[in-house]
Amino acid sequence: MLTVPSADGTEVRAYDEGQGPAIVMLHPGLDAGTRPKRLAALLTPRHRVLRLIRRQYRLDLKPRKTTVAQEVQDAVAVAQSTGGPVLLYGHSDGGVVALEALAAAPASFAGAVIFEPAAVIDANEPLAGKGGAVLLQARALLAQGKPGKAIGVFLRETIELKPWQASLTAFLVGIYPHYRRLVGAQLDSLEALDQLGVRLDTYSRITVPTVLLGGDRGPAHIARRLNAVAEAMPHARKVVMPGRDHGADLKAPKEVAAVIEALARECLASRS
């Protein structure tokens, strides 16, 4: 486990595996750094992989609210601790943190793969719904001791999963203590993304080599967000995996790893 201080003195933690040019991974929601484990295992034969345990999902730091800016500081601190520019990978809300890190500290990153970032692309369409309706409903259910139902609201209204998919996932979250404990953090992340707002103009100034990765089987709004970010970033390259969705990192980790490896060869070859 790597531990380094962030800019505000908070201890940042990251799983530290493998050797070689470094890759920093920012996991998606409802996780604490374990979801990218299989993906990281495909990369560690040739790379040092640092799986950040994102501050937003650190239960030892709750109940304090976490901003995207704080998570950016954490990612930059881990990258800089390696002694050289790293390749950055971010997924969903972790993808937004990755984009913000590229904008804030471009010298710290040699390249990035951003998998379906949960970016706000229209100020009139917040992720939490008009007036924060999703947050209000989900937090009320969480306060009643119903984390499964709370995450179900989030999955149906924000992620726009099909009702049966949302119900199944909500059931699984409800019966596993690990996921139940992370529901509040997921809702906090939703609020933090809406507070960050539309940042497409900022992303348009990113020149770090970037692959914007997605699938063609997810909800339509996910594709819209990916397309909006791609249109805003003239230096980025969009890659769409046929037959894949937001869970491609779990269902097809070799395909995602291949995209990361390809960019690593371009950006990190001189550091091998």
C-alpha cells in the first residue's frame, strides 16, 4: 500500500502493484479501489499500477463531504510520488476526477484513458435531477435504513438502467454490507459532480494525449456525455467498444487493458 500526503495534509492511499512505468487508476462509484483489481492484474506484468482509494469513498474520512478538487489533489499527489509523468485511468465519476487532474496538473501525466466520464454537460440537466430530486429521495430512503432502495433510485433516475437491472443491483447492494456502507458516499459523489458543473471549456484546453473510451450498449445519456467531452477535446481520440457497456472493465477487462496498454506504449515507452 502506498501512502502519500495530499495538498491539504490528508493521507492518500493507493494499492501499489507491479513494476515499470506507472499507471494511476481512479475507480468508479460504489467502490473503494477494489473494482479495478482484475484490470490492474493484466497491466502489472509491464507496469507499476497504483489503484487509488478515492477520498470520496474512504469511510474512515466520512462524514465529511469531499469535493472533486480534493480528489484531484489526491490523484496529483500519487502521480508526483512516482517521480515522473504517469498514465492516468479514470472510470465514470473517477473519469471526471481524471479529466480535472489533467487540466489542473498536465505535467504530471503522460497520457490518459477516460472510460465514460460522468460529466455534467448541460447546466439545465443536473445528474441529481431538477432541484436535486434524486438526492432528496435517495437520502430519505438511506435515512430510513433502506440503502438498497436508495441506490435503486440513483440507478433508475441518474444512471437510467432498465427497471429490472436497477432492481437486481439494488437487491445485491442491499444484502452485501460492503456495498451498503458505500451508498451514502455514492450519493455524496453525485452531489459533488453537480456542484462542479459543466466543465467542457476547461476540458477543451487539455492537450495531454487522451483516449475517451466507451461502449455502445449502455444508456443513451452515457454516450451523450462521452460525445460531448470528445467534441470539446480536439486533441483526444474516442474509442467505442462494440457490444460493451459501463461494466466493460469487469466483463471484458482484456479489451479495456489493451486500450490502456496501447496508449502506454505511445506515452511511456521512453520510461520503460
